[in-house]
Amino acid sequence: MKKSLEEDVFIPLYPKSTVEDKSSLRSKFQERRFWSAVKLLSNVVLWDGIVQEDKLRDLGLSKLLNRYLLLNILNTPLGPDNIKKCDKVVACLPEKWFQDLKGGSTLPELLNFSQHLLQ
């Protein structure tokens, strides 16, 4: 999984003005790469209970979410597309990871994502 994250995941970052045109080739390519990475995130967390949780959180959250997905989400204009992306990322996360958290807190790896959601 680590090798796949390091070698196979690539989401280009283009200026917002370039990707605002949803029909542009750059925008379409960036979107395909984003959704491919979301699918990889959902596959990584499926290993919960088999692979150590701290390893999965490092791979899925620290490396994949914070390094690739969040940058794309932050570069997406606020609106329905941004909400859809955030919703799909949240849907990937196992509820078990949040059971022992106290109200109003989150996983350390999710601080930046949580701040974006609050906006």
C-alpha cells in the first residue's frame, strides 16, 4: 500500500482559473485523478482490523488525505463540487476511529480537513 501511495498517486495542481472550466482537459484529468485517489483511500481503510490502525491512519490520512486529497479540495471553489468531495472522503473513514474521541475533538491527522469543513 505504501509503495502504491508513493509511486502511483498523482493529482496535478493547476491554477483555479485553469480548472474552473469543467470541460477543459486539465480539469477533467485532475478530477479523474482525485476520484482515483478517493477510491484508493476507501480501499486502504478496508484493511482496518487487519493492519494496525496507526499504520492505516498514517497511510490513509497523513499520506493520502493530507498530501494529495486535501490540496485538491482546498483548490476546489466552495460549492456543490467541494461538498461532494468532502462527503466522499468522510464516507471512507471508519466510525471506529472516532469512538474514543471526546466531543468537539478529532483525530490529529484530520485537523486541517476539519478546519476546512468548519468553513
